[in-house]
Amino acid sequence: MTRKIGFIGMGQMASALAAGFVRSGKLAPNNLFAYDISPDAAARFVETVGGGDVCSSISDVVLQADTVFLCVKPQQMGAVVAALGELGQSELAAKLFVTIAAGLPIAYFQGALGGSLRVVRVMPNTPCLVGEAASGFSRGEFAADSDALLVKELLETVGVAFELPEKLLDAVTGLSGSGPAFVYMMIEALADGGVKAGLPRAAALSLAAQTLKGGAEMVLRTGEHPGALKDKVTSPAGTTIAGVAELENRGLRGALIAAVEAAARRSAELGR
């Protein structure tokens, strides 16, 4: 890939994405341009990625890159958009902008920077940091098929990515965006159960985390429905069905469904 990729914001998510692009061979470090107001963040980015050109300004990133990832927090985006607005429309129109700012719709960028701006909005999640992201993305009306294909190709260097209508990104936020926190709670609770049953804490935690990881990998590799996989390990009158019955009695499924719905609802509220 000969494209030049820019990052405005050089925090953890930007570092993870850039490192994935470089590690996959899709981007050479000398085709990477980035800017952050924090010198410490810039130094950590370069160390994580293994190179890259630290630019002196936002406009410098845009002038150097073909595709620009906007990786700042939503409350910082106003300043970024103001800086971008100082560039000419012809400069902006020639670039693809990819935003990972939660809650800010594509219309926000097109309204502020020109209606024909090519924008792709991405909702990644924190497992991006270990190359296991689950991302959803939506393209604006002026983004081409090739733009969407490029974003998907780049995101898949750090996990899986699905193109979806923008109206579904709040659901993505509720499921995969907030979902890691729900998984961490399940790991912690399973480990506590192991400790209560007599296991040492360190062993219980490792067993719990590996069990969730292994179960998830079984779903992904086999393509079988999770219910079918559950049935395969649930013997008549055995230990597993006793535990499954307790989970049903205490409403595990309903609680997880409600958690995703609540997170998606809050994402929609934040975007208004």
C-alpha cells in the first residue's frame, strides 16, 4: 500500500491502529504522519509504531497524508475542526477523513467543513490494543466504494470490521464498544467463583480469562450457534446444567441484553 496515512491525536487507540497498519505490511512507517499537542503522547506513539513523522501542526498532517484519522476525544474535536477549516476546500476535498470520535455524526464534519467532504465514521473498541478489535464503520454519502474498502482493509489489520448504516453505530457502541467492560466483569465474577470454590486467585483469574477466550474462539472458528456449542458441554444431570440453570434463574441473558440496550441508548443521547 503506497497511501500516506495521517493521525490527528496520537493516543492509545491511534497508536494501536497505526502499529497494526505497519505490522501488517500495509503501511511503511515513512508514509505515516501524525500530530498531538502532547509531546509525551507523540513519543509513545513513535515508540509503539516503530517510526513515523511527527508533524508540527494539524494542517501539516493533512497536507502530507491522503487519509487522515481523527483520533481525539469528542470534546476536543471542535478545536481540530476549527484548524481544519483554515485549510482550503480544495485541500480538504482531496482527502479521506476517518473519525473514531464517539457520538459525533458524519453530518457534524460535513456541516463544519463542507458538504462534499469524504468522511468515514468508525466505532472501534479497546481490544484494538492487542489486535483483536471488533469495529463497525459507516461511510458518508461522498465517500467512494474505494474509500470504504480502504478503511475496512486497514481496520482488519487489528481485528474484524463491518460496514453498517450510520444509524446502527449506536448499537455497535452498545455491543462491541462497551462490551469489553461487560466481559471483564464476567471474567472477574468467574474468577471469584473459582476462589470461592477453593482455587488460588491467580489460577482462577487465568482459567476464567482463558475460558472466555477459548469459548469465543470456538464460536468464531466453528461457525456454530453458541446455543449448539453450549448443548455439547451440557450433559444430562451434570455439573454444567446445574450452573446453566442457576444463570437462567438469576437472569444472566436478560441482564446482558439490557446492558447493551442501555449503552446503545446512552450513545444515542450523547450524539444529540
